Amino acid sequence: MPILETHEVSVRFGGHLAVDAVNLAVEEGVITGLIGPNGAGKTTTFNVITGLQAPTGGKVELAGRDVTKVSAHKRARLGVARTFQRLELFGSLSVADNVLTAAELNKQAGLAPSAVVEHLLGRVGLTDVANRRADSLSTGNARLVELARALACRPSVLLLDEPASGLDDDETDRFAEILSELAADGLAILLVEHDVPLVMRLCREITVLNFGSVLAHGTPVEIQSDKRVIEAYLGQGPDVGAAS
Ligand SMILES: Nc1ncnc2c1ncn2[C@@H]1O[C@H](COP(=O)(O)OP(=O)(O)OP(=O)(O)O)[C@@H](O)[C@H]1O
Ligand SMILES: [Mg+2]
């Protein structure tokens, strides 16, 4: 059974249907891709899943439980974590303190928050910069801090909104490796990303949104050869929409 499902989720902003009856299923131990052109409704879908945006219609289920009316705060406690399209770190705090804020809010019995931070910084390869101010980091490292902070919430489902945006090739490779490891450990990951080669490499299944609706769903091979997807999105060339 998928750990996260959306059923016919819709969001209307005034006269504009930003998300139109979207069905998604995300499984444990799997990286699922959510791609599509700028404005297709990806971030809005994330906002509905995390509880920041109430849907106009449809429902969100977490481990079979309807959480559509559950607050964002409670959903986080139930295991939904995310990173943001625009980096949202505490710039004047150290790398370690950025992660500590999340670890303290999600205390684990018998485990000091500082020990959790140490473990997570090791996991994402940031031990060496633990005491640096967050605003002094490269984009690549800043995105890893965001990832560590999301992991400190002990999620069962992790939503990543363009995590490779602004990363160079080496940083992207490192990020990809970490995501693969997290999935291998059982985490369910929903990945929004315009770096198409990265999505094709990491994801087992991909849902393509276009103008708020699901245009296609399938494996990377199926999606890459789908004429409608090529026309609406992939035909724009590599790293489509990355300049957004
Ligand atoms: N709070 C809002 N009020 C009104 N319209 C909104 C709001 N948030 C998003 N939209 C509109 O909803 C549509 C979907 O936006 P969304 O940010 O979900 O797209 P996206 O797929 O994440 O795009 P991108 O790839 O550029 O990040 C867009 O037309 C956007 O302008
Ligand atoms: Mg977006």
C-alpha cells in the first residue's frame, strides 16, 4: 500500500484551476518523480500534501488515514517533511543549529538532539562545516542543510521541491547518491525537479503535470517516449524550466 496518496486533489485560485483532480501514490523505499512545466501545479500539490494549502476538492491519505483536514503541524508529526523551492534556512545560525531547531522539535526518546544533529550532518556530509553560518555556504551545501533539517523531523515521507536547483554537477551527483541511500533505507520520496536526467536516473515512477492535470504517469522509459510529455515539456531540451 502506498504510504502517501492524493485522490482527485484540486486547488482553485479564484478563476484559475491550479491543480485539477490529481491522483498520486508514493511508496516506501521509492523515489517518485513529479515533473512538468513552470506553473503546472507541482508546488501547489506539495502545499496540499503538507497542509499549507487546503484543497478545493479531493483528499490526502497518509498510511491509509485521511489527513486532508489535519493541520500542517500535525502532519509533520505524522511523518511528512519537505524542503522548499526557495531555500529557507536561518542564515545567521550555524549549520548545526539550523538542524538542531528541527531535532529539538522532534525529540526522540533516549537520543539527545545534538546527537541526532551530529548523525545527520555526517549522513549528508556536512560535518566539516557544522559551525559555519548557514548564509556563508554554497547553494549545494545549503540544500544539504535543508535536507538534514527535514530528516531531523524523522519523516516517513519526504517531499523535495527542486532540490538540485543551483547545484553544479558534482553537488548534484552527491545529492543523488544521498537520496538513493535514503530510499534504500525505506524512506518514501516525492521529487519535484526540472533536472530531467536526474529525475530519470533516480525515480522508479514519474507523474507528469501540465496545466494542473496529470498528463502522464509511468516509468522513466515510458515517460521519456511519451509523445504528449515530449510536446508539453521534455521537448524544451535538458534542464527544462531550470531558469524559473
Ligand atoms: N497563492 C496563489 N494564488 C494564486 N495563484 C497561485 C498561487 N500559488 C500558485 N498559483 C498559480 O498556480 C499555478 C501553479 O503554480 P505552482 O507554483 O504550483 O507551479 P509549479 O509547477 O510549482 O511551477 P514551477 O516549476 O515554476 O515551480 C500557477 O499558475 C501559479 O501562478
Ligand atoms: Mg514550484
